[in-house]
Amino acid sequence: MSATVLIVEDHDAVRTALRDWLTVQYPRCRIIQAASGEEALALLQVESPHLVVMDIRLPGMTGIEATRRIKAARPSAQVVMLTVHDGNAYRAHAAAAGASAYVPKGAMQTELLPALAALLADAQD
């Protein structure tokens, strides 16, 4: 699978660890990164990610708003919300913005890879 994955996470250590982990899990995927929603939207001008792993709480624009804008600009991009927030209201807002999946960071080890695998498989079809 040779998809492009965009990680949008403001914490450098979390973003780097996630990048390193996904690089091992999906060695044929190209992993790109952004530290904010604004940076992610700027990357859309030159990149076409198949999948976006998005934090909800970001400096400036929220991950929910960034997801809404990414889906408007690139409807085929799949967005997975990866966040510490696990409330139903957050899930509902993420779904309304166009997120395909919602994974609490506390469940990342068990839920993220299956969600990514399913969405990346769809991207390859």
C-alpha cells in the first residue's frame, strides 16, 4: 500500500512517536506531518493525503474545523480523530465534520491500527 498519511498533532513528542510507530506498521506509506490545522490546510495545496490522523485540540483552528475544511477541499481524504477527549459530544462533532473514525488516545494501541487498516484498504480500492 503506497498511501500518504498526514498526522496533525501539536505536541512534537506525540507526533514524532506516532510517525515512528506508523512508519514501522505501514512501511510503504508516506507519512507527512503538521503541527496545526492551518499547517495541515497549507499542506493540502501541495499534498493529497489519503488519510489524516487528526487531534481535536490544536492551537488556533480546532481539529474539528480543520477536518471540516479538509473534507471540503479533499472529499476523498479519510480523517481519523485521535484525541484524549472521549465524550459523545466530541464524537458527534467529529462525525458531523466528516471524520470517518474516532479513536481515544487511551485506546490507540488497540483501536488505531484496525481503523487505519480499514480506511487505507478503502483508499486503495
